[in-house]
Amino acid sequence: MELLHLLTNIVRKETSLSEMDFYSRPSEHPTLRQSSYVANKQYNKQSYRSKLTITKNSQTCAFCGSNNHSALNCSVFTTPRQRSEEARKRRLCYNCLSPRHNTRDCKSRFRCKMCSRKHHTSLCTAPKPKIPSPTKSSSLQDSKQQEKQECPYQKFNPRLDVYRGRQEPPQSFQSSSRLRNHAVHFDVAHCVSDEQLSSSEAESKPLPTPSKDAPNDITFMSNETSDQPVPLMCAEVKLFNPNDPSHYTTVSAFLDCGSTVSYITNELAEHLDLPTVATEILSVSTFGGPEPLMMECAVYKVGIETENGAKCLTVKSAPFLADDITQIIPGGNLSVTSCKPSILIGNDYFWDIVLSHNFYYKNLSEGHRLLHTTIGDIILKKALDTRCNDYSFASVESGDSANPANHNDLCELVSRFWKLETIGIVDNPNQKEDAECLEYFNNTIYYDYDEKRYIVSLPFKEDPTKVPDNYSLAYSRLRSQLKQLQQNPLYLKRYHAVIQDQLQRNIIECVPLEEIHKPCHYLSHHGVIKKDDKDLKIRCVYDGSAKMKSSMSLNEALHRGPVLLPDLVGILIRSRLCKILVSSDIEKAFLMVGLNHNCRDYTRFLWVDDPTGPLCTQNLITYRFTRVPFGLVSSPFLLAGTIHFHLSSMATELSRHLIRNTYVDNVFYAAKNVEDGKSFYNKAKELFKKAGMNLRAFASNSEKLNQYISMREIEAMHNVQKVLGLKWDITTDDLIIPLPERPSNKELWTKRKVLKHIASIYDPLGLLSPATLPGKAFLQSLWKDKLLWDETLPAAKEERWEEILSSWTVPGISTPRLIVECEERICYEYDLHVFADASSVAYCVTAYLVQRKENTPIRSSLIMSKSRLAPLGHSMTIPRLEIAALMMGSKLLTYVAKELDTKISRKFLWTDSLVALYWTKNNKNLPIFVRNRVNIILENTSDAHILHVPSELNPADLGTRGCLLEE
């Protein structure tokens, strides 16, 4: 009896602690709390008071300061890593998040609810434990049963049940029509007891296995009761028959990104008399129901009106989608109503419908949010809780689906822009791996005298047979790709023509039937469309990063290889020091490098014989590459390595020059005169021809040389060429730095659009740094204000952004390409001067080349400039910013001197800070931050002079405060 009494007390205490933990969790459903087990009334009152106190104190978030959520539910800092970093910055106690003491001095007795360690639950990285469902039984037997069984409300999670412990989604389809008759109803406020459940119902049953011929679709639908229904993404849309646009109607559409397949009701399809594309046999079953039912499903084409014009969708038919669901009508009153959707737009079209260049959202009153989509405005609750939805509809199709970039990853990437640590020399952590990869390349490359080209092998990290074949993913992607291309016959025709051209040129080949079962990998592919005034070009892009869940991609199995390319900015600097610049490029460079036969099966892809026909076994063709495809992580290394290997083996003065001035497939040459340019044209053509490559698209700033080239080339030469991303007017010999066009209509600006607009300014030489500084500083202010990516700017911020845009009044800035005198038979001398300056906003360095003739300066030209914003979240003094600027200037001095082909007689590093200058002269007893930077400065300027310049004469000062383009 004593033992039984002891066990009863233990169970009672454990139950009370479990209940207190259950009450303290803010994410639990309120109705579950009403039915919780009460073991000790007095103790329960105390725990309930604790719950009220905790809830009240946690409504102010310790991380972002918001009063709308607790620290555990912070929507600004969503991961434990981000919260830990913010807690460190705010100097919060890691146990109770108080700013008044350190963690070691914390007297709180509370511990993490996840792992019971001494830190706040919001900072825990351990996986969340499952919470047992409370019942009304108080017996010891029922308590044990409670630990084994979860509440049905939490247990029913279609997506988790589908993917848990599986690498691929199951091959089944849960029809909404069947689910209507066998709906899974959960009345959480009145959970059934264990005694009411039969043993057969309590046991978990596996999902029924569908027929092998069923397509890879899975659909679940749950109907739950809730006192406060949550509005879903619904909108009124205009649908029409694509064959007869006069036959149209307006219905309610339900947008669901959880479904990769779009559906339409049979009733609406018949009403619009939609054209049938195909008929599919689906295996339909209900959750926990009887054996699957085979049913026939029609696939239709339906037109939809959007902001960007009419769009054609391919949808599947279903007898029923959902009962009335809640939506909010856009307008001043935000009235709530119900609608019965006739079309469900899944993930195959969801992002095309929702996202566009005009997409934005606004925060409205009472926690609502307005999303502006291509089919109109949609009102949602700010925080969505799927547990309170009247309906949950999910459809999963095997294969990857396109989704927007993860916001947390985007925040982390952009935050690096503000960090001080981004400035400096970073050692290559893959140096040993790169050396091994390069050795493997040199041992496996060979020249095929029959094909007259080099053959290389893919640099696998380990046994390539471990790479999955990815056939099902490639097939699924092909099905989606064909569906999109067939909506535009012109695109489909061009895409098919590209593949046929590659087949005729022996770039790809059909896989022989006897080799079809060899170890292989299938690449997914899609088209990239480029339109201009004269023509439309389509390029096939192959995705080496595509992979199934819990498996590796081809790119993950390959070495990236060392970077063998010369520095892009270095090529641009050298291109400004020659009298005649000649540019050219290699035609289809990647596809000119042969691929070893034992690697070709890992570059297979699927296409069809008749692109207008259905996707079936008789129409399917398996190809593989005989050349290096573009899209693999090692492709740039293989191309650069092949060119480097070929030019090095020639061992001529021209080949040595081209190694230093060939960037991917762009080739540049500094000609002394016209005759030198003609010699380069003939020798370079022959040199690359030996490697199986065609050098073409020649252009220069010499009219005589261009005439000579035009007589020998088929392609027409345009007056404006491209030089590594910049425009080059060969008639005026000017470089043009384009600026983004200002939107013609009234734009609703968001942080994402501001970032896109600023990032579109391509200025590798930093010649526009002072003019672009205000825009960068404005973006940093948005970062400080913690605006969300698609949140419209406040009125004051929008006004400031319009002022910045109005200062960018020209489409581009022109600057002379040639910055030195190039008279032959004259000996020139050159001095290199670098200026550094800093302010509370930014720090900037500029490099000038001074040309001297007979020891007399005759010309001074700006070579390049670099600026950085002051670090975000660091309260650095101006002298420390000045020493940071001086360090960046020392690196720029070393970099420019190395990239110039001209001998530099003297080097100078200038600063207007006497404090920073003193630190470089006396580096004893300095703070660690200062001493580390002084050491780098002294190391980079061992052959240079560090001098003082007055602030009014420092050209870098302009880059620290910004200016207008006119200045």
C-alpha cells in the first residue's frame, strides 16, 4: 500500500507539472485548456495565476520591442540563432531576457520548457517535444493511456504525416469529394474519452496504397469547427473559355500555395464548356477510409484575367472543392463574408498570380494585411494559425516547386553588406581541396585529334554511382515545363529548335538502349527568354542543383574547383591604358569543351520527340551531353582550366597576354596600333581554332581595324558593345555606366524594391560611389527600422526615397575609356596615389594614376574608387573609422599596383586624419582593433609613403558624404 501511495503521489505531481507547463505555452488552443485534467485544485489555481502573470509580462517582446507578441513568438527574429545574436547585442540575460543583469547573476528559477536547461525557451535549439493531450479521467490507468495517445487535434497534420520518415511523397490522391462524405471532424472543446474509442479506432492505420498508374498527387482536406474562423486567400476572378473568350463568368478563387495542383469544379467546367486537354486516372481515398477508389479526372484549359493581361491555366477537375470559407472584402469597412470557391489555384500558378513587379502589402487596422496581387487586393489576418481554419486543403505533387527566396536567408545575406568584417582579406578554406581538384584536372584532360577539341572529366568528390538518378524529378519538371511552353507555341517551337540544333552539332546525343540502365543522373532544365527589338532568343538552362528530399544533387557531388579567372576589375583597369582596345568572345564556349565518355551518363536529360504531343513513353527521348553543360558547379572551372591549359601549352607572347585578359568567354587585347590589332585578329582566331573554339564578335575603337575585321566576319558590328557588364561606345571610345530607369507610373515602394533598384546599378570601378551613397544609406535606414521586405514604405521614408530618385536624372554616365597618353617612342613614368577618408555615414578610398613626362606631371586620372557604409550596430568613433578607411586604402594601393601592366615609380597613401597618421607611426600600446589594422597598413605600404592631406583637398571626402550626379 505504501508503494502504491508513493506512485500515486508521483503521478499526481508529474501531472500537475505537466498541466502547468501546458498552461504556460502560448501556442496551445484555448479550448484544449478548458478540458485539462485537474489533479489538485489549489495547485491548479496557483499555476493559473502563474500563467496570467507570464502572459502579461511576455506581451512586450524583448527582442524587437513589439507589444503585439511575446519573445517566444517574435516574428522579426524567428530562429534561436537570430534571437541569441539579438540578445547578445542588447545585453539581455539568456535565462529571463532581462537587461538589468547578466546570465550568471540571474536568480530566476525558471528553466527552458524544451530541454530544462538554464536558458529562455525562445533561445532553445532543441526539437520541440510532443505535448500529451489532457483528458477528463483522473485514474492512474488513464494517465498512462494519456501519455501514449495524442489529442486528435494535434495528431492530424496532413503534411507532417505525409513526409515524416519518407524520402518521397506517397503515390496517392485524397479527393475532396470523398472527403466531404468522410470528413474528419474534430470538436476540440468536447474531446472523446478513451473509453469511447474502440480499440480498432484507437490504433493508427497506414494510408491505403494506390495503384501504380496513379499520378503523384496527394490531397488532404480537413473540416474543423472554430468559434473564430480565419479568412483565407480568396478573390473574385474572371474566368473564360480560351477558345471562346466571350463565354466568361465571375467566380470566387481560393489561392493555396500548399497545393501544387490547381483544380476547378466540374460544374464550372461544364458551364464554360472548357476544352479538355487530357483525362487521368486517379486513386482516391479518404484519410483512414476503406480501399482506394479509382476515378477519372479531366484536365481542362481555362483563361483568367489578371493585371498583366489574360493567362491560360491548366487545371484538374474535381466535383467539390470546399464548403463556404471565410474571406474579407477589400474596402473601408473590411466586411467579413463567406464564399464557395469554384477554382483552386495551387503552387503551379500561385506565385505567378500573387507576385509581380507591382506586388506589395500594407498593414491595416486590427492586425489585418492587404496583399496586392495580379487578380486584385486580398485581405488576410497578420498572423495565420492553421489550427483555427475552418478548412485545411493541401495537395502535394512529387518534385520541386518554385517558391520565393527564403526571407530569413535573404536578411542574413543582405546583413553582410553592413558588417565591418566583409572588408579584408579572407583566406581560402578550400585551398587543399582546390589543389587536389586541379591536379585531377591536369591528369585527366586530353586532346581528341578526331574531334579536334579537349576532353575533360567531371571532378566528383567521391564515387559517382552514389549520386541518385533524379529521374522522377526530371520527369515532373519536364511535365511542368511542357505545360508552360505549350501555352505559347512560338516559345515551344524555339525551345525545341535549340535542342535539335544541339543534337545536329553533336553537343548532345541519344542514349543507346543497351546503356539505358547504367548508373546515371537526369538533369532538369528550363528556358530563359531574352527579348530585344529585333529578335527573341531562348536559352536552355540545366539545373545541376535540383535534388529530391534527403538526397544529394549533382552539384553537391562535384568539386567547384579553384578560380582560374583573372580579376574582372583588373581587366577593366588595364583596358583603360591602351590606345586601341580589341574585344571578342568565344562562341558557345562551354559547349566547345568535350566531356569524357564515362561522365556523360551523369548529364542525361529528358525531352520529347513531338513537343506538341502528349508526354508519354512513346514520345519521350533520353539525351545526354557530349560536352560540358552550363549549369554545373564545376563548369566555369572546366572551361577556364581548358583555356588556361591550351594557352599555357602554346607558350607564346600572345598566349601569355590572353591568359591574363580572358574572362570566361570574353577575350581582350591591348593593341599598340592598327597593324598590331590585325596581327592579333589572325593569330587569335587560329590559336582558339586549335582548341575547337571559334573566336568571334570582334570590335575595337579603331575605324580602320574595324573595317579590316568586317571584311572577314559574317556578324555585323554594333556601335555599342559590352565590356564585362559595362557599355562601350566604340565610335566615341567612351565607357557608359547605365542607371536604372525610374518607373513611369506611381510605384508603391517596399524594402525589396528599393534593394532591387539600388543593386541594379553596376559600377565595378566605383566611379559613381558618391552619387549612389545616399541610396545605400537610405537602404541601411530601412534596415535599422526593421521594415519587412514587402511592407510599403512610411510616408516620410517614401518622400526621402523620391528625392534620391529625382537626383538620378540621366539614364547613364559616360566617361572616357582612355585615361593616359599613348604616344609611341616616348618614355612615360607613373605615380599611384590613393586617398582615404571617413565620416559617421561611410568611408571611402580613391585611386589616381599620375602620368609624368620628363619628370613633369602631364595627366592625372581617377582609376577606381571604393566606399563602404559605416558598420550597422557598431558605435565606432571617427578616428577608428579613419583607420579602417586607411586600411582599405592600403589594400587598394596594393591591388591596383598589382593589376596594372605599367611599372609604378612611386606610391602614396593619403589621409586627412592626424590621429590615424600618428597610429601608423607609433603602433605600440594601441587597442587591439587599431593595432590589427595598423599592422595590415604597414604590411601593404612597405614601399609606399603615408602622408597627410588637408580635408578640403581630399577627393575621398566626396565619397563619404555623397553628392548629386551633376557634381
